[in-house]
Amino acid sequence: MDISHRNRTLLKVIVLGDSGVGKTSLINQYVYNKYSPQYKATIGADFVTREVQVDDKIVTLQIWDTAGQERFHSLGAAFYRGADCCVLVYDVNINKTFETLNNWHDEFLKQSDANDPEGFPFVLLGNKVDVNGGQTRMVSVKKAKEWCVSRGNMPYFETSAKENYNIEEAFLCAAKTALENE
Ligand code: GTP
Ligand code: MG
């Protein structure tokens, strides 16, 4: 397959969700194949990059990790602007992290200045499905998928950063939906 420079694309992906849901852990698995059980809050925001092949294109994902903690929310519009996809993350074991998805979703659209808010690509990740073998899950797959349908049919993935489960698939989907929206 001919993968030439002409086919290179940079896609900006913003990862949002409550503190502790595993945003940093998912990104660290995806980019560095590393996982740590220690929690270290993200302060502010920073990006890492990874290349991924989508059909005959090599795409560089510029993945922005953000702070879930309220007191670190100081980034605002400048940082969301130019985003090609937004990955929302919640913890399937904590209901509140699912309920706040509405805020993250609406806030993102408000601040990102997307020219077509209805069609903007989002992907939802229900993380930590490994915890207690799923015995402590609070949000059902059905409920999560219903929310996705109500929010413009966004794709849904259940993930585990700890067990490196479904992360490749989730970010590949983010890349694809972002490309389709270009
Ligand atoms: P903020 O930076 O505060 O917004 O949090 P975050 O969303 O980046 O969460 P982080 O990735 O730091 O993970 C929080 C804690 O959950 C850490 O102790 C992780 O090790 C743990 N964790 C993350 N993902 C998983 C997972 O899939 N399974 C389990 N069991 N633990 C996880
Ligand atoms: Mg973090």
C-alpha cells in the first residue's frame, strides 16, 4: 500500500470527563502501552500524539488530556477550538460520572465553536469495566447506548485502561469519525 506524505492528516482529539474516570490511563495505554494503579490528577491540559492507519491514510492523532477536577478547569474556548473529535469518558461503576456527561457534552459544543454542532463527532467510552468483574457496575450498556442515541448517535465503547481492553478500537473509531467530518 502506498502511504505517501500527501495522505497525512493531523486530527485534534479532546478527551473529557469527570476526575478519576481514567482519561489519562486510557491515553497512556493507547500511546505508551503503560498503566499505573496510582492516581495523579491531571492539572491543566497537555497533548500526546500517536499515528494510526485509517484505510490508506496515516493519521496523526493529537490527543488532548484534560483535568476532570473542577478547580483545574481554566482552559476554555481557546483550547477546544479546532477540535476534530471529542472523546467523552465515564466510569461504569459511578453513576454520577455518567450523569455529568450532559454537562461535558454541552459545554464542549458551547466552547468549541463547532460550525455544525449537530454533526460534530463524539465517541463515548464507558471505562473500568474490569472492576470487581463487573459486579459493581452502576450504568448498564443499554442505558449508555440510549444516551448515545439521544445525543446524535455517537459510537459507544466499553473499555478498561487496566486491562488494555477495547482502547485501540475506541481511538480508531474516533479517528474515523473525525476524518468523515473533515
Ligand atoms: P483527572 O486527571 O483527575 O481528570 O482523572 P483521570 O480521568 O485522568 O483518571 P486517571 O487516569 O488518573 O485514573 C484514576 C484512577 O483510576 C487511577 O488510580 C487509575 O489507575 C484508575 N483506573 C483508570 N482506568 C482504570 C480501569 O480501566 N480499571 C481500573 N480498575 N482502574 C482504572
Ligand atoms: Mg488525568
